[in-house]
Amino acid sequence: MDPEEVTITENNLDNRPVVEVFGRQIDLSSILSKLETVLSKNPQIEEVRFIAGTIFKIDANLEQEVWRGRNVVVHAKEVIVCQPVHWNVSGKDRLHTYEQTAGTATDGNGLNGKDGYAGESGGNVLITARKIKCSDNLTITSNGGNGSNGQDGGNGVAGKDGTERRKDTQ
């Protein structure tokens, strides 16, 4: 199938930016590069919908960074997974770092550090079809991203000097 027979459009559905891919028959590998370019230009897109009139052929991996945390919907009469493929829609890690410690209160005690930032949620995958051929060839991974480290707490006041205490053993 020619990639020209497949349309890729950006829409705003339910107040969410969504990309919709329409075609009678869609071979994922033939449109993947163009689709990933669209996604890389708009990181706000939350979902990609593939709507095929007859056949959706899953013949490519979704492992690039642009797929992290995105929802993917496939709707077709028939889905064919003709080779082993891996779709990874796991969330992105949060890489925030604090520049300094939390500091010290006026009484000299160290302040508690702030919590780290949560990682991104993993995306969801929904496939609806009358028939899915060779579904064992499809592996889907969707894990939440790692959160960032929390802020280090502030240093406390110096403790009292110790005193020596001996017990006579004679």
C-alpha cells in the first residue's frame, strides 16, 4: 500500500491533542518515520489512533523516545503481527536534580529536603479487531518512569562534646 493512501492528522479531541492515522490498509513500517516526525515536533500529543478500514499490519517496533508515555489505539477489522515486534510506551524518567540542600532553620536544626518528582506514567495500548493474527509476536511494555531523587536535608547543629567516664575495675 502506498503511504499516500494513509492520512496523518493532528486533532484536539476531548481537550487532548491526538494524532489520528486513517487508511483502508495501514502497514505501520511504511508510515512510521513520518509519524515519529509529527510526534517529535509536538511533545504534547497524548495519544495516537490508528484506524484501518480493513487491515492494520504491525510490522515495526515502537521503541523510539517519542513513544514514551503515549497512548496507542488500534482499530481495524483485522490486525496482523507478521514478525516479532516490541512496542514500548513506558513513561519517561524524571531527571530533576536539586542544586542545594534544604538549609538550616533559625534554631540550627536542618530542614527536611523536598520530595523528588514523580516519573511519567506509562502509556496505554488498546487494540480492537475482529481478528488478530499471530498476536504472540507482539510484546507491549508499559512501565512508569523512575522518579527523581529527593532534595538532601539540611545539616543539623553540632552535638554536645562527649565526656569521658571511666569505671574503675580494680
